[in-house]
Amino acid sequence: MFISNGRAVRLKPPGIGFECEYSTLDQIRSVWTGVVSDEMVEALVRAAGLKGARLELWLILGDAA
């Protein structure tokens, strides 16, 4: 938190952008293995290649989509 113009401003941590829809399974695994948990890597792998409405459905419903 810092003060700007007399007001307290809370900073959010930066996010990480990664476009799984344009990445292969191998690319995702090589980039993220050892950086995030194995469970998270596999969740990203399941999103590989999904675009548009299919990706939106997957984000909402997960593997049930």
C-alpha cells in the first residue's frame, strides 16, 4: 500500500499472461514444469488449443465442459 494524493492505494500483485490456446502440450509443460505445481501444469495442459466459446465453457465448467 502507498499514499498518492493523500489517499491510500492498494496494489494488486501482477498476473501472468499465457496463451494456452496457441501453445502445444509440450510447450506448456516445458515452460511451467518446476515453476508451478504439477496439478496446475496439467490444468493448463487441458486448456491447450481451446479457443472462443469452447474456452469460455471450459473456464466456467472445467473438465465437465
